Amino acid sequence: MRFFVVLMLLLALPGTPWAQATHTAAPDGPSLTEVLRRAAPGDRIVVRAGVYREPTLVVDKPVVLDGEPGAVLDGEGERVILRLAADRVTVRGLTFRDTGVTFVEDRAALHVEEVGGCTITGNRFEDTFFGIYLADVDGCTVTDNVLVGAGERESRSGNGIHLWYSTGVTVARNEVRRHRDGIYFEFVEDSVVEGNLSEANRRYGLHFMFSDRCRYLANTFRANGAGVAVMYSEHVAMNRNTFADNWGPAAFGLLLKEIDDAEIVGNRFLRNTVGLFAESTDRVRIADNDFVSNGWAIRVLASASGNRFTGNNFVGNSFDVGTNSRRSSSTFSGNYWDGYRGYDLDRDGTGDVPFRPVRLFALIVENHEPALLLLRSLFVDLLDLAERVAPSLTPDTFADAQPAMRLIPR
């Protein structure tokens, strides 16, 4: 009995790891710097409404940092605002503002390095260079944050959510705008990006490289300068995303470069200059996607091999498929093409004659881009008609031998 009494007294003592005391910081005192200094592991720190202008705050113990509505941490245009240097820290409900722009460091509103199990949720980032910067972290979650960058140009912008050399990170339900890249992964493994909105960023809505076994699910990437770029990675899954309104001479809904053994399934590519661009991409499954009202729905270069396109809908695109080669080891089967003019005598829902999605005019444009000026001309209509009647120049290896007769429902 005496043991349990002593144990209860220990639990009640402030400063023990189990005490979970609550501390309060306020603009008129005590300062957040002071409260962080005296808090014990496991404590909760409530940040009252108001503006805090303090030197870079460092959290070096596992605590919960909980902002009330209107609690603003202001970097005054000159510094990192908050740095996490301990495992299992939670940061929520705060507004981070004005880090300033710098060209000598990756200055972030919230910098996290060499920690595990952190939680960053429900915060707002305004006029920041980098928003959330995670380096060498494991098992962290970044959820339900809103990030709005400060830079009007790509050269004066950092990334919204930046991950480097990390594992097991979840990035979910965030909104990211006006950064260089909305979400950036480099050397990241076994992580998930789900349910985010990344729009109006200067370069890419999502940019990741050398990041294996990651999943990108149900995100919306809209009106970004160059769309989304996925490079130098293996075993990536991109499912149920929307790539929309990415227009420009070098813009793509989704750019794949040196991607192997991946799947691109159930996505929507809407109104992009190029919906999907594949270069040096091998053994990728591209299935059950909708390509609607793009310039080029798909561009597959000669360096891409062993890719499978099945069950996709191609509707209202200027060009369904573009290529720089007459031969390909990629295959098309069971896709719906709104330009298909074949027949289905046995009424099994599959066309009885193959569809060749590479137009002769697309091959001409591939070598002479100014020819695009003739796209809606009678000359091009006659060219397409002649090629359908007597196909001779368009690649046979790109033919869909079993085209769907009707739009494939989702």
C-alpha cells in the first residue's frame, strides 16, 4: 500500500515524465521561450492568442505545443521560427508568419531534423520561404495544415512541405499554394501522401526523386507551373489523384522519368498540355484512368518499355497518344477511345478491329511543332481520314487490339 502512495506522489510531482502539466504562454508573459525552457517531457504548452516575436524557438523535449485561435509566431522576415529537436513533439493550431526570403539557407517556418514520431497538424503558414522542412525523420505525420508561400517567382520561393532522407512519413489533407514545389520528396521511403490539395505553385505541385515504395492517393494537383514530376524511383503507387489545368510549353499533368515497377491507377487527367509523359519508364501499369480535354493525353518516348495501358478512357483530347518512335514494347488493351470508328458485330462490347491512337498528324507535329497551327484545318481531317483507310505510317505497335465500344464507368 505504501508503494502505491509513493507512486501516486511521484506522478503528481511537476517535472516528472508522467506529470503532463499544462503551461501557458502569452504575449504579455510568460514568453514562449521561457515556457519551453521550464516545461518537462510530456507537458502541454498552451499558446494564447496574440503575436509572438521571439528568437528561433527550439523544442528539445517531447511536449505538446497547442495554439489557441489567433496565436501567431512571427519570424519578422529574418529567421527560422520553430525548430524541433526532440522525438514525439506535437505542434498544432499555430499560425507561422513571415520567415523572409534567403538564398544562403533553406529557411523554414518549422524545421524538423533527426527526430521521430513528430505530429504537425492544424497549423497555418503564411508568407514563408519553406513552410515545413523535415530532414532525416522517421514516423512523423503532417496533416490538415494550410501553407501559402511568399514568393512571386520560382527563384524567390522555397517548397511548401519538404522531405529529405526520411522514412514512414504521412502527409495528409494539407493545402499548399504559391510555393516553388508544393510537396517535395527526395530520398524518402515507405511514405504516404494522401488527400492533399496542391495548386498554383510556381514549379511542381508534387516533385519527388529517389523515393521508393511511396504511395500518392486521392490528391488534387491543379494549375501548377509544370504539373507533377516523379523521377528515379521504384515501386511507386499513384492512385485516385486529379491532375488538372497544368498548361504551358513545359507543363504536364504527370511526368514520369526513370520510374520502374509502378502503378498509375484510377486517376483523372483534365485539361493539361500533356496528361501523362513517360520517359525511360519501365514495367508501369497505367489502368482505369480518365484522360479528358488534354492537348496530348499521353506522350510515350522510345525509351519507355514494358508499360501496360488498360481500361483507360480517352475523351476530347487533341491527341490521344504521341511518340517519337515507330516501335514500342508498351501495350494498349481494352481502352475507350472517343475517336474509334470501328464496329462490334458480336456485341461483346469490344471493337472487332484495332484502334491506332497515334495520328499521322501527331507524328508530323513531333518533328515540326509549328504545324500545330493546322490542327483544326480541313487538311488535317483529310490526312486522318486517309490514314484510317490505309494505315501505313502510324506505329502498329501502339495499336489497341481490343478497344472498348463504350465509355468505361468508374
